[in-house]
Amino acid sequence: MHDLKSNLTTNMTEWPPERRIFPVTGIELRVMDGPHPYCVSEQNAISANWAEEIAANPALYDGRMLLPRAIGIENGRIRGESHIVPFSAFLLWRKTRPVDLALHLFGLPVIVSSDGAVIAIRMGKHTSNPGRVYCAAGSLDPEDIRDGICDMDGNMAREVLEETGVALADAESVSDFHALHDRGVITVLRVYRFAETADELIMRIGRHIAEDPEPEIDEALAIRRAEPGLHAYLPFMPPILDWALNGGR
């Protein structure tokens, strides 16, 4: 952990335009000691919103995750400072998007089959993104911290294995990091190309869902066309699909 005074900001005006994918030379997201300033200033609002959230979806769990307070980019390298926060704090931030107080960064592994499909998942009704379609992924959490810094590759591998049963280490090739941002959410992605066809990967994931006593996902989908309205995508998915299905590496 670190207790350094931040020299970063939440100002993203010097970043590439929103929803444009750009190469990233590295990611360094440090975990700071102490509470996130956003949690301190919005404590009452976070509690009130959480009461509303669990009333609507009692299956939600207020676990711990990482929420950056400041992120910068220089020569293609993303640097940031983050705090461990309750999931309830993120749910309020996601709803209100006060990007002057906090930002969100997460890793998105884009699995591509040997026959050129992007493998996505549909989230279960009991999750915080019910029915939404995106590549298997999850927020950074304390399990992903290594020597005070977030392990992006470790997070991607863990989330995909937990949700789908697929090991990213089995990929034939892995792209460099890329990213895009949209209203304070930074998506860091890598393309993982597998020797298996889309049907084979879908079958493997289907078996995992059937064997998982508490699956997070309802089904896996093979996406072959970058049509924004094809599924109930989260906002970052259409530009990523367009890029990945047209040879993004």
C-alpha cells in the first residue's frame, strides 16, 4: 500500500477522444492507504443508494473493489492511484458519474475464436448488470494487488476463469494492451486468440455454467457482427467489437 500525496488528477482532457481505442504501453495503478475521499464525502448518499439497490436486488453483495481517485497518461502509459472501496460506493458513482471525484478502470479480455467470433457473455438477473452483454470481466479487487500495484493480467485471468471456466493461458496469442474511455470509465483490453472454434468455446462455457452452483452468467454468445443493437451491450462494447472483428491486435 502507499500513502503518497497524489500528483495526478481526474482531468482527462488530454486523453484520446472518448470511445476511440488507442495502444497502451503499460498500466501502473497504485493502491493508496486510507479511505477514498469520495467515500468520505458521499457516505450518507452511498448508504441511502445501497438500501435502494438491495431492495430492488437482494442478491447483491457489498464486497470490496478498487476505485481510482486519479489517473493520468503519458507516452501511452496509464498511471493511477486507487483506493479499496465497498461495492456500494461504486454503484452510486456509476449512477451519478462525478468524474471530478473518482474514475473507474477495469480490464476486459477479448476472447476471439479460431473462426473469428468474439466470445461474450450475458450476465445473470441476480447481478449488478442483469441481462447485459459484454466480454467476461470484472472490477479490480484486493485479490489483484501485487506489491501495492494492480495486476491487470491476473485480474483478467481470474475473472474469465471464474465466470466461464476458460483459462486465458491457453490462448494461442495475446495482443498488447489497448484502452478506451467514456465518461470517466477506462476500459483496458487485450485480445486473446484461441485455437478453438466459437462453437467449441461456447460448449465449454456452457458446461461450466451447468456445473457452477452459483453462476454469474446466463449464457455465452458468439458475436460475428459489430451491430450496436444486436444485444443489450454495455456502452464500451460496440467500439471494441468493431475494432476486434476488423483485425484489432
